[in-house]
Amino acid sequence: MGADDDADEAGPTEALALGAAVTRLVVLGDPHGCPIGLDLALEREGGPATTVLSAGDNIGYADAAASSAFVAALAARGIRSVRGNHEAWSRGGRLFLGPPGAPRDLTPEARAWCEALPGRLVVTGPRLAAPLHLVHALPGWDYPGPDTAERLLDLEGAPVVACGHSHRPAIYAFGPGARGPEVHRLDPTAAAPVVVPWDPRSRYVVDAGSLGRPDRPRGRAVLERGTYAAFDLVARTLSLHAVDKRPRLRALWARVLGGPGR
């Protein structure tokens, strides 16, 4: 199954109206069933004035048990999401991609949650000058990038589009009259975030990367890190952030092995 079969599978559009008390919007990059990444992101960003969303691909790579548990965690916290290609391609609740030999069938509840996801969230609110669109990818599951970001903006008809899919966190900024984007990339191993002023005259594609398995700009997946995007509705900034899973992973292995983590 590939993109040609699934160009129409992204799903319908839904609306999300933020209240005046919301001052920060967080978009989790493709989580792929990573509970440690979710916990770390929420510990940092889970304040009462913050709304948290997911860019989709909440399942897959992780087995069905972990994917189902992750979906249950999002549902319990009221975190809304768009549909990623892994949700679209896991037909009948059977994972499109998972570890060899591991369980592949989602729980009925997780399957229903995934099947109900929209393809697009249109986010509005008193602190947003124009609607912000959240999608997983371009039509046909094409990847966002410097060569496709402007097309995504034109297709969505919105000045700011948040997305995932590529696993490579980046902000593509198009100033007035610009022929191409100014590209701001986050290396998932970096401690400092990437912060870009939010100019109302410019257009932006914000790729949140992946909470579960982000890629370095010129490298392979960094499984011990995770990434997400944030929109500060007061300071008017767009930013990309990384979380470090290594301390939690060491503690987990210490419990499993019955000794101190290293």
C-alpha cells in the first residue's frame, strides 16, 4: 500500500477554537507510541494555558500494545490529533508497521480512535490573527521540505501550517516577496531550542519532527531524543524543542535488569 492508494485517506476537516486563556500551542511531532517522549513533553509544556496537539502517526514502529496504550494516554488527556499515514494504512486496526514478531492488532478502542481522526485541524482563537492549520503531510503523503513547503501553504490557504511526517524538525519561513524559504532546522541532539519571531507579514510551515524517532538534518534517527513545535501566542514566536529520553531510559533499564542505570 502506498501514497497513490491513499491520497484521499487523510480524512475530513475539523475545527478547534482556542479560548482566550490559551497562550501557547504545542504540536507533538510524530509520536509513534513513545510514552517517555510524551511524559517529558507534557512535564515541560503541560500548563493550564497550553493546548497540546499531535501531528499524527501516533502508532506504528512501536508494537500494537504500546501503540494502543499511547492512544489511550492521548485520549485520557484530551489531546487531539490529525490522521497520519500510519493510522490511514493500519486498516482494520492492524499495524502497517511494527517490530517483527510483535503483536500487530490494536485494541478496539485504539482502532476506533484512529479511524475517527480528521485529516486537518483548523485552529482559531482570539490570540490568532488568522487560522492555523494542522495536517500530517501534503496530499498523497508527500513530505514537507524546502521544495514542497510553499506548495503546502498554497494548498492549505493559511499563513501558518503545522505538520509532521518527515521526522526532521524545521521551520520554513517565507517573507514578503521571498522566492524560497528561510530554513531553520533543529538538530534533535541540541540542548537549545530553535526560536523564530512570528512576523504577521510572513508565511510559515512548521514541521514538528518526531517525538518518537526524530532524524538529524544529515543523519539517522535519534531514538533517545524527541521533538515538538511550540507557538507562543503572546511573545509571538515559533519554536522547535527537543527532549532527552536517556535518563528515563537508563532508569527503565535499571528496573528491568535489577541494577543501577549507567
